[in-house]
Amino acid sequence: PHIGGSTEEAQETVGIRIAEQVRDYLRSGVVLNAVNMPSINAEQYERIRPDLDLAERLGSFAAQIASGRPGHITLIYSGNLGKTSSGLVRNAALAGILKHHLSQPPNLINANRIAEKRGLSISESRHGRSYGSDSLTIVVQTDEGRHTAEGTVFADGSPRLIRVDGIYVETRLIGHMIFTKNIDVPGVIGRMGTLLGENQINIADFSLGREENHRSADQRAIAVAVVRIDEPLPNTVLQKLLRLEAVRYAQTIELPE
């Protein structure tokens, strides 16, 4: 039954088709006739590209704020995000997480397989819309703790962070960032801004959030900040941030521009 495929004409056609498919993947990420990931055409890829971009950036953000070795990843899809392409969204999120633990960055094709080889367990679930928008939540459980990051795609196609560890804070997932946690007391924002200014670090955006419905009379609420800056933060300045009164955690984040 395969005699027709052995002719010179057939072999030439097969070679051309393979070359075309490799070209399409390198140009636009389109994958056809793959055996280890869902096949999608150019139109489908353009439709889900913002979701894939969000998943990879959000996974990268979550991995960078989570210290320790990842052991379990939970992906929660809200609304329509990833509804027709959850496998690709999952792989994009895993690629974003794993690239911080590997010498060679993974991709949409091999990320899931690499996660399995490293003993990383993965669970997925779907819920209704979160706070009125489609979103993706990534939970990274490591041997040192648990961190959660939720993101969405805005109408302009930009990937946005909207919640960290249950606290609402909205900013673009792009470029050089600083993530901090502090006790919610007056003066912290001013001291942080002054410290960055004294070290010639220009602030592009300063996004804040704090625990809601905090009712403990003997314990202050926790606040978070995501600060986008114009250049990478030197470790010496990071250490100064950590020494500020009320600051309990500070970490630099690097994402693609």
C-alpha cells in the first residue's frame, strides 16, 4: 500500500512539505501534522497567540518569585482562556517556568515532556470567569513554599498580571521588575522610591495591592508591590531593599520586552 510513496515524485513532494512546515513554524509558530503536540493552522495560531504569550510570561513570573525546587504546578483556566487550546497554553506556561531551571530553554513542543522527566506533577482545572474576565492562574508549589500568579489578556492584546498570592495588583508582564511584600504600614512606598532614586533606578510603573478583609487586630495586613524599572536592578540595591523596615520579601523579575 505504500509503493506510491516510494516514487521519486512522492519523495520530492514529501521533502517540500516538510520544508514548508519547518518554515511555517519558524516564521509564525504554526504547527501542522505534529505527533507530539496539537496541530494548528495560521488562523488558529494568531487567535491563541496572546494566550500563549500570557502563559509563558506568567509562568516565568511565578517561577521567579517562588524560591526552591518546583514539585507541583496547578493551572486554573477561567472563562474562555485556553478553552480550545489548553494543551498549548499548558506547554507555554511550563516553558516559562522551566527555563529558569534549565541550561537550554524548553519550548511548546518539549516542555511537557521535560516536566515529566524532572518529576514535576501537573494538575489542571477550569472555572467560570474570575472577576469578570478570562484569566489563567498558575500555582507553583516548591520544597520551600507556594506562590500563585493570575493573569489575563487585555483588549489590546497585552498580557497583564492581576493577582499575586491572592492579592490584587495589576501591571504589564514585561521588562525589568521588582516584586516585594511588606507589612502594610505608612512610609514603605516612599522609602522604596527614595532608595531607587538614590541609586539612579528610574521607575516606569509602580503597582500596589494589599490583603482585603484583613480583620486581625493584633497583626498588620500584607501589601505587595510590582515595580517596573528601566534597567536591571543590581543585587546591591536589592539587598538594600530587603533591609528596609517592614519589607519582608523582595525579588527581581526579568521578562521579555
